[in-house]
Amino acid sequence: MACALTRIVRTIFKFSLVSIFLVQSCLASPQLDLPPISSTQRYNNAGYGLLSSTQSSINSPGNQYDVQNQNFGFSTARPSQNPSTPGVFPVSSTFRGINPDINNNGYPNVNYGNGGNPSSTLRPYDETNRDDRIDINNDPNFRRNDPNFARNDPSYAGANPYDFNRGVNTNSIDDRFHQVNLQQVRDFLLKADDQASKECTNNVAAQWNFETDVNDGTQHAALDAQQRYTLFQRGLWEAAQQVPRGAIRDYATFRQLRLLSIIGPSALPPDQLDRYNRLINDMLAVYNTAEICAYNEPFKCGLHLQPELQFVMSHSRDWDELQHVWTEWRRNTGRRVRDLYEQLVDLTNQAARLNNFTDASAYWMFPYETVNMRQDVEEVWEQVKPLYELLHAYVRRRLREAYGPERISRSAPIPAHVLGDMWGQSWSGIVPFTLPYPGKTLVDVTPEMAQQGYTPLTIFQLAEEFFVSMNMSAMPPDFWALSVLDQPADRHVHCQPSAWDFCNRHDYRIKMCTHVDMKDLVTAHHEMAHIEYFLAYRNQPKVFRDGANPGFHEAIGEAIALAVASPRHLQTLGLVQKSVDDTAHDTNYLFTQAMDKLAFLPFALVMDRWRWDVFTGDVRKEQYNCHWWRLREQYQGIKPPVLRSELDFDPGSKYHIPANIPYIRYFVSTILQFQIYRALCERTGQFIPGDPSRPLHKCDIYRNPEAGRILTRIMERGSSVPWTQVLQETIGEGRLNGEALRDYFRPLEDWLRSENLRTGEYLGWSYDGDYCKFSIETAGLQVYGGFYNAAHRHFDVTSFVTLLLASFLTTVVMMRWR
Ligand SMILES: [Zn+2]
């Protein structure tokens, strides 16, 4: 029994029965078991839970992976009549189910997507707590910069059953360590592993039950399970901290302890953790319930991000309508959570310090195990930037042709609202009218799939066969028996595709309301790649059952997707009858990929560059929004359609900011997927650098056991060693490298270069006015010291007139840039 837990449970729940049980158990010999908490017990703080503390854990739970592209639609197909094992493909002989002991519980509904699924938060919205505000400076319980707070506080420290230091009077770590047996530490880790797996299973099952059958009952159960799991993690963390690590020479043991010693916000004392969760709850409540009125239809209101606003952003070509939606969304989301976010920053930093980091940026960078994360991603971006600038210049030209040179300048950043989505993060929405060869349509095998009678089940059988053809694992029986591959008719399901690891080494599932179309064919392979990853590292200790770094899971899934979506593979499957091997099709295909993946890279970089700067304090609170736009301009070459000020808070209009979920993993995975894909293709002789007859984008690893062997070697180590070592030992590359992405897009790059030359495009962008001011009212007086000093050379009459206009408009909806 982890007796430290007693105090937490008492503090939080004030439940005498539970407390007594725990106290009695403290007298027993050390073990990790938690008492069963009856599902009928109710917590007095029910409603908030400790959800986000693990939701935003930097060591991602690694149990549920969602794809970036979300499926908000609903299948019209009937539910699968027989979801059990089809018996078509043999289960890998090495796979054996182990320990089917517990079957209830789970993980927070972490949104791993880059588009956000605002409807799927588990946090209930509690109106009564809306006005709670935190003033850290006046809170005597809030001890800033005190990493020993938890240990020193009488409410927390104390009778830990894993007190390896008991009776030892020296402070020398080595001396203390010699008092304990290494075997004792290993026994501790074994017990911890066993118990953590069971607790995880329970939690995952509760989350699964909720997501696949959304109702009040399952939501309560999911919240309870999450609370319990957070408590367990907290107890384990406290126990692990008591183990002196200094003299442990066994690497795996040391690494397990090190990972267990970091739990993120759960390290906060209960009242602060509660505040942390409330802040996120309140911000997400604003985000999830935000609605605006339609452009020029003031009585048509209640439009939400999904589906209405996103549809406008990707389909409308009306400049004013796009600008209306863009500004109104921000007025109703980010602007309203700015105050809350400022408080969240302080708490996140406090949590990081309790985990022995200098601030939250160091904590967020920790899983990448590098000395200088900023420099690493900067160098990779410099590798990719020349290609991005080519795409940027081409797209800017096509937009200029569509909207006119008075709105889209030849050399300025692109206004952010005409790029096809709410944030300018993926430009896929404008592919239809920027396509290099409009006459040549893209390959779409959807009609052929329908004609051949594909169903959700056969799509997944096809995906399994893809992996089996590379000598990788078939899906275990539980997968076919328990997955939800089709929209059930009798209950509400959160349809965002996701892959689940139930932490018990035999239960793995996918949840997806599969449509029979090409997009979902690729997504099915992507999701199943997550399951392959789960299976490959299933024999690792629980703490290592995760991607090698937070970008790896998605990178593997997307590397698989690159092969599956290639026209060559679709031809092999018999879904494309005629050869589509010509330059126009190739260029269109690569362009479509680039508008999603390449355009996304600088956005992903900005998301966390901004937060790193915020967490370190390099950017002050009164500079938040203008710093955001400085980075958006610097990396993405985009600008706001209207003047912004520090009254706005545009970062807060993107889900992952109020949810406090790190984002650089998406940058990493986008770079890494091409490195992995290139290595697989090079090793199997399908890609030969410099040989135009073997371009990278035409490589298909289907039926190639060598590719499967390399993939398995990458995945089977989980996070048991640093990711750089995993990569070095499997594909011979020890760091992130943007050159693989350049290789993949080489034919497109050549095409873009000559196209831009032909039309005389300006590469890059130069600042053409003021995008953000400290306050709109005083902007013209330069009261604010000027985050944009360097840009004042561009300050001209035009922008001054714009500023005057702005000062007369409380909302700047109608403002235009010239
Ligand atoms: Zn995924």
C-alpha cells in the first residue's frame, strides 16, 4: 500500500472509510497495491477530476493514438453483423495472450490530432466554477520555485513504503544506495509494472466504454477511472522518488526509475492541481461552446467550428466571408481565455519545477533527450525552408490570381484566412483551385472500392494483409472481437479514429466509423500501424511501452500511409485499373501531399516555439499575441487579415493551447516519417538517389519482409532507449533530418522552381505593415516599446490610415489590408 496515497486520498476525498482502510494498510509490508475503490463511492469534488494532469503529460500515455485527419461524418453502412475473428489471416505464432485479469478503465481523451476535436473532451463544464480566479502571488499555499515542496509538506511527505533510506543517516546517495539491494529495486519495478499495467487496463477500458457509448453513466465512470489512475500515478511517483538512483549501474533499471520520476502536473499539490484542471476545463468550455453568426446573416447564429465554420474556411472563396469567420472565431475563443491562460502558464511552470525542471519548456522537451531542442528543430527547418518558400510563392501567386493583387501582394506574407482552414495549418482546403494541372484529376479509388464491394471489415482485413505481407503481426483475436470498425446504429460514438492499447498484452482495438472510401482506406492502415507498434513493444515494461519519442507513433503510421496512398500500391491492389504514370498526375499527387504536410511544418513549429518562449519568460504576458504573430510571419510567411492587438489572444483559438497539449511532436513526426520511409525504400532497393526511374514517392513496401523487419526493430524497443539510438541502430540516422522530405518532394520541387521562374515570383516575404499592436488605441502613438521595431521601416501612410480606422472600430471585422 502506498501510504503517501492515504494523505492524498484523505485530502481530496475526505472519505473516512477509504482513509481508514488505507491507514491500516500502511502497517503492512510494502507493496504497490491500491485498495479497490468502489465504483459506488462518490468523490466530493466530482465534476472536475484530475483529468488534464495526465492528459497533458509529456510522457504521452501511449495507449490511444488518433489520426490527424478526423472523420466527423457518419457512416451510412450498417453495423458489422459479425465483428468476431474472420479467421482469414493467421495470428502471429509469437503472440500469446497474457493475464486477462482486469477489464475496466482508461486514458484521457487525448487529442493527438492537429485539427482538434473540440467535441470530445471528457471534462464536464461546471457553470458554478466559471468565475474562479487564481492569484498565485496572494496564495500562501503556492510556493514558487520550491522543488522540495511536495516532500517537505507534512501533507505529502512521510511514510512511504518504499523508503529505501530508512535508518540511514548519511546524505551521500552512493552510501544510501549501498544500503539497498539492486534486487530490491528490481522487485519494486516489477511490482510497479504489474500494478501500473492493471490500473492502466482499468482506466483504458472506462475511456473506451465512454467513447464507444457516449452517455452520462459511461462519462461518470470514465471520470472516476481517470481520477483513480491519476492517484495511482501520483503514489507511484512518490515511491519511485524515494529510490536513490545515483549508483544504479543497470541501464534499464535506471531508465525506468528516471521515467517514473516525472509525472507532470500530477506533481502539483491537490488544491493547485484542481486549479490547473479548472483552468483548462474553463478554457475548453469556451472553446467547445463558441459559436458565431453567419456572414451578412445576423440572425443565422449558432455556427460552431465543426462542421459549419471549418466548412466555410475550406470551401468559401468569398474574401469578406472568410475574414468574418476568421475574426469572429477568435473574438469568441482566444480573446475570452487570455486571462485564464496567463494563470495556466504559472501553474504549468510550477508543476515543471516540482518535477525538477527549470520551467515547463524544459519539461516539454524532456522526452526528446537532446541538449538543445530549439537548435535541433531550427536546423531541420532550415533544411526544409527552401522547399517551403517555393510552395509558398506558388500558392501566393494562385491566390493573387483568385483574389486580386490589391489583396494578395507579390512579396508580402499571405493573409491567414484564405489558406483553406481556420489556422492556416493545412492548405488542403484550397488544393482544388491551386492544383498544378487542373485538368488531371487525382487518383480516387472510392468508386472502384464500392464496385468491388468493400466493407469496413474488409478494409481492415486488407490493412492486416498489408502488414502480414511484410512478415509483421496479424491482429490478435481480441482486435477482431472487440474493435468498433463501423458506426453502431444503437448508440452514440465519438467517431474520431483511434487505436487503443489496453495495457494487458492481448487487448488492442481500433475505434473508427469507417466509410468505404479512399481516405478511410489509408486511415485504416495508419490506425493499424499503431496496433503494430503496440504489439511490437508489448513485452517491454509498462513505462517503456510507448513511442521512442512522442513523434514516433505518428511517424510510423504516416510512413505506412505514404506507401499505401501511392498510385503504385493502389494499382497493385487492383483498385486502379489503368496506369497513371505521367508527370501531371505525379505533380498533382505530390502537390496534394505538400499542401498538407509541408505547409503544416512551420505551423507546428510556431505552436511550441511560442509556448517555449512563454514558459521561459522570454516573452512577457503583455507581448503574448504580438509575439505569436511575429513567429507566424517569420516561419509561415502569413499575416492576420486584420490588425491584431494585445486585447486579442489568437494562440488561444487553437485547441492545443487551451488544452495545454504539446505540439512539437507533430513537427517531429512529419519530418521523421520521411526519414523512415526513405530508409525502408532505400534498403529494399526501391529508391535509388539520383535515379529518376526510382523516385521516392513511387516506392511501395508491400510484400517486402525486409521493410517489415526494419519497422519491427524500430518499434519493438519502445522507449527503452533514447530515440536517437533507436534510429541510429535501425536506419543509420541518429538525428532528425529534413533531407528525406526534400527527396520525397524532389519532382515537385523541380516543377515549382521552374513554374515560379516562369511567372517571375518573389521567393520569401517581406514585412509590409503592422500586424499586431500592444493596444489598437495607442498603436499610432508608439506607446508600446515596439515588438516590431525592425519593421518600422515599412510603416507608411497606408498602415497609419488602417490604424485610424481600427481605433474607431471595436471589432475590426471589416478592416482590410492593402
Ligand atoms: Zn495516428
